[in-house]
Amino acid sequence: MSEIFCDIVPHPEGWMFVSEGVQSPIFPCYQLAVEAAYRHANEKAHARRFLVLRQQDLKGRMCSLAGHDGITPSEDEARTALH
């Protein structure tokens, strides 16, 4: 199974994710960007891919936040992925 990388990145107007070289729309808060990344993964679920959420750390490295199998997260899972 392949992985879909969704990088959650800040934007001057909010947050967005970048996946497979495509930028998402801008979201006003981090949580909305994460939820949109999960929705993006659900659209790709038919290809049996795993979502890997990443965020840039203070040293410029991309660090995984959570792995996911394309199923919409519960509220607790989404909250956990945010911390």
C-alpha cells in the first residue's frame, strides 16, 4: 500500500495542506486544515493508501503527526493528531 503525504503548513492567511504537489485552499485555523487533509485521504481511500500527516518543525524538518488508513477520524483521533 502506498502513502499519501499531507503536509500541514502555515500560510499568511491561515493554514493549508499540500498533498501530491497540490495546495489546498487556505483554512482559518489549523484544525480545519487537518480535517480537510483527512477528507482528502478519504477521497483517495479506494486506492488503499495510508495518510501521513506531517508538519514542519522548528528546524525545518517534516515530522509525522499521525498515520491513517483513509477512514474519517473520530473526534478524539482528530484531537490527538492535533497535539
